Amino acid sequence: MFDGDLLDDDEFSGGVFSDEIDGGRAGAHLRLGDRGITARTSTGREFVIRYSDCDLELGGDSGRMVFCRTVDRSLTFFCDDRRFPEAMKRAAVGELFEQVDRILAVGSRQRWAGRVGLWALLIVGVLVLAGAWFGTVAGARVAIKSVPMSVDEQIGEAALPAVLSEFGQEIKSPKAQDAVQAIVDRLAPHAAIQGVNYHVLIVDSDVVNALALPGGRILVFRGLIDTMDSTEQLSAVLAHEMSHVTLRHHLTQIARSVGIVAAVNIMIGDVGGIVALGSEVLQRAALNNYSQAQETEADLEGVRMMYEAGLDPEAMIQMLGSLPDAHLPGALSWLSTHPNSDERIQSVKQFLKDATPREYSELDVRLEKLQDLLDEATPRKWRDDEQNVGTVEHDLSADVVPKADVDE
């Protein structure tokens, strides 16, 4: 019954470790679903680990056994099929991209070390040192999943004043903010983590950018809204930034950037010291210094959210192709801090190729209406002189008050 030749493409032979099973272990078929892995034993029992709760390790006698564990390690699936890691990567869209790449890299290093016996002693020494570091960071990543989202919120709130002082003043237009918030609210039910308190702020700056702070603050720069061709394209940027929040990339980057001490603090639950590091560390470590793997994770997770929310993921491709260099007025722009748009477009196209066709619907709010609301709240000074786009000084001390009689 467990002959691998009889399995579907999304099923693999493997097994389960669980205290709920007699003897603690059983063979199983592992099926890769939309949101998690299901293990079915020969007795018909089923166990599920969601991708968002899955921590991957590589080991076993063969050195290529993949173990997928829950954070509390109460449930573990295992499989030594060489196709399993890449299949997980595809099935989980953005949620396991970085973890799979990490274990594949570890496996590649191990195979290489075995073939180069002459350098064995040196390699062992290097691996011991690297293992101490990466093991700690990996432990921090596991611990991050157990850290309550309230910690992310504390870090984000601590950073917010400094971020606004650096990038621009918030535009006080409740109707414009509600319009962007409505896009976020449509995406939020399909995020990897539920219950995140997303809150949109529109920043009065011509920079083509959007930033996500830990905990759910989403800063959308006015220059981005001006440059988009549709609210669907804007939703693609928002989905990407929301994914950085739910994938906890900020805490991971802080641990990597600040060093091993921060990683240990996160592992043992001492988050007070991380929060106390303040906004300067956050801006340097977490806002615009994501790894390429994290950017790809956020792309794929964002596209998945759009798809499940009924928003055409094609808008992501349109958005990436609609921002030529001439439209990047500031040093900090969405494309310049999120590089390799060609590769990202190919990833989205692959998602669309693999996804089941479905009907999509447009957003209720239109881009022109959103732009009009912002115009009424505060005129765009840089639009008065197209030749000086991005160079006009803004009076950040002026009060920004929306008109009281703006029509819906």
C-alpha cells in the first residue's frame, strides 16, 4: 500500500513521529496541499502540519532525510525522496522558500565535503564554526514563530516616529486612507498569519515606495500611488509588504544584522532587549535589506494572497513592468530596494501557469478617485514642475487637513 510508484505527483512515501501513534512512529503517505502537509498512515489516521508552522531539518542515516517539525516538536513528518524539497517549495508558494534553499545548501555542502577527503579536517572545522552560527540563527527562526505578534507591534511602534521623520509627513485624509485600507482588508483574510493588525498610513513623499513595519504598519508613499496604473497594481505592492510582516522577516533580519546575541535573546524569549534597540537598528536591518530569498518568499506569498482574494495576479506583472528608471525619483524606491524584477516576473508567471484558472474581480475603489482624494488633502508640489520631480522641498511643518466636503 505504500509503493511510491502508486503515488500521485503531490504525494510522497515517508513517515510520522507522534506520541499519538503506538510506538511513536508509523509509515505514511505525505500529501502536499495548498496550505500544509497531510500525512496518512496505513491505518487511515491523518496528521496535518501547516506550512506556516513547519520547521525543516536535514538529517537521517542518508544525510538527505527531510524532517518537517512543528514548533513544539510534538509532530514530525519525514521523507527521503529527492524530489520532496523542491515539491514543498512549489506547493508552499512563498512560505518555505528560504528554508528549503537552506537545507538544500546544507545537503550540497555535505556531499561536497564527502568527496574532498584531502581537505576534510579544514572543512570539519569550518562546518563546526558555521554550524554554531547557523544553528543559532536557525534556532532563532524557530523561536520567532513562538514570539507573539505583539512584540512585532512594539518594535514597529517604536520605529514609526523616526521613519516618518526621515521619509515624510502622514497625509491626514481619512477617505484616502480608508480606500487603501480596504485593499489591505481584502487581502488580510488570506494571509499566512491571521489576526495581524494592519494599519495603513499614506506618506507625503514623491518617492515610489511602500514600507511594512513589524506588526502590521504599512506606509504607502504618495509617489507610489501617483505612479501606479490601477488599484490592482497597488494591491500587488501591498500584498508583498504584508507578506514581509506575516513571514516575520523583520525579526529574522534584526537577529542576523545585530548578531548572535540578538539571536540568542530571541531564542530564550528575551524580546525586551530587541525592542530597546530602537528604530535605527530596525531601519538598517529590516526595512530595506531583505535577502533575495526573503524577497522571493514575499513575492510568491503576496501573489498567492492576491489569487485567493480574487485579485488577478497578472497585476503584479503589470506593476513590475510599469516602473521604468525615469519614474524612480528618490534614492529609496520600490524597485531599487527590491531588485531583479525580471526574475520576479518569471516567478509570478510560473505561479499563474501552475494555478487553477479562476474568476477575478476588480477592487471597488479606483485609482483616479484615490489620487483625487490626495490632491484635495494636500497639493502635490512636485507635479507643478515635472522637470524637478523628486527635488522639491516639502514643508513638513504644515498641517495637512483634508477637506470636510470631499465627495465619496
